[in-house]
Amino acid sequence: MPASKQNNETQLSTSQANKSRLVTICRWVNNSLILQRNITLTAHVVITLETVKNLKDIGVREGLSARVVQAQQRAIGWLERHMKLLDDFGDPYALAVVAYALTFSKAPSSEHAYRLLKKRQRSEGGLVYWGKEPVPPPPYKMENQKPFLLPRLPYKYDSNNIAATAYALLACMDHQDNNEPIVMWLNAQRLKDGGWASTQDTYIALRALIEYTNRKRLRDVSSLTLTVDAVALKDSTKLLHVRNDNLAQMQSIDVCHPIIYSHINFQ
């Protein structure tokens, strides 16, 4: 439980209210601390109910669809009543999940949630993301007037920032057309195995990028050839082919050299 409020204060401080990714909305009523249900949990319930509300009633569960719709509307109403507290005390992850839940369920308040979400976005090096703290742009160095990416270092709140940005991307796709800066930031956070900081943020990041790919019809471009040049390849060039029949197959090339540190060219 967050620490007690200070004298002459009517609400908890941001640091007290935001003790974890799953933000609990707190407020004081008649000098008593009222702990509301977890707002991100309710948002996830709204998302789940949206995916099942059109299921056909079966047997003893007759009328289930109607009850699902009613439950979802009550949950949406609860989220809407707490938007002000979320704006004042919620972290970017909580705001992104709620914005996506309201957008996905086509709630009238989704536009308001989107505006609150846009207020929290961060920009760095032409990329857009949501995070608790500023994240430096992807490191690189210039050689022969060309930028070469350097290995990415871990940063504080990596998993939280990635998940928040992925949910924000899902929410923004219904409200704006240019989401490429968000996609570029997410791709810049990938680790060498293709995933992100944790299992949970990898799942939601992949889900957001797949949805972005489907909407932009990028999957229509399903035949690609990647050319790799590196010192470790001993003056040879390796080719990677991406086609419809191997989209789910992970392909890799060993470009490590035991002695020489050099750059790698992709084309």
C-alpha cells in the first residue's frame, strides 16, 4: 500500500500512487484512503469482453452475449469516471492500456483518451515512444559519412516502456495515419534474438507490429532478399531470402570475428 499522505494534502503524490506497472488509482475521501480496483486490470477485461461479446449463445448460457455487453459497458463507464485520476496519477503504461481498451471497444470517450495519451508521448531522434523516463536514441557512429548502428544497451524501465509504446501504437492506429516513428522506435528496441526485454512486452510489441503490418498492407511485400557483408564472412557475401513459405522461420548468420572489430553492411 502507498505511504500515507502528507499533512494538508488531499491526494497521494505521483510516486506514491505509481508503485508498479499495474497502477492502482487512489484517492482520499473524508480523510480515508479509498483504493479503487486496478485500472489496467479493468482495461484488460474490457479488451477481452470485446473479443467475445459476439459469440453465439449455447445451451444453458442463453443470453450470455447480452450479459457480456452489459458487463463491458459498466467497465467502460468505470474507466471513464477515472480518466481524470488516470491523467493526474497514472503512468504512461496505464494510460496506453486504457486508451487502447476504449479505442478497441469503440467507446465514445476513446478520442479523449487518445488526446491524454498524446500528451504523454516522448520524442527522441525523430522516434516516438511512451515511457516513465527519457530513453536515449539508438546509438550509432559515423564512418565515411554513413551512420552505423552500435549495440543497444539496456535502460531503466525497458519492459514497461516497450509495452506502453506497443499499446499506444494499437490505440493510435485508429486515430492517426502516420505511426511510422512509433514503429521505428519499437524495432530499435529489439534484442539480437528478435524479441524485446521480456516475454510480456515481446508479445504485445509483436501484436502491435503485426496489426500495423496488416493495416498498411506491408504483408503484400512478401518476397525480400537481404545481402550481408562482414569481415567474419571472409570476403564472401551471404544472402537471406524471406518468402511466404518461410515468414515464421528465424534465419541468422554468424558475423562475429574473434580478433577484428568491424561494421556489418546490410542491403
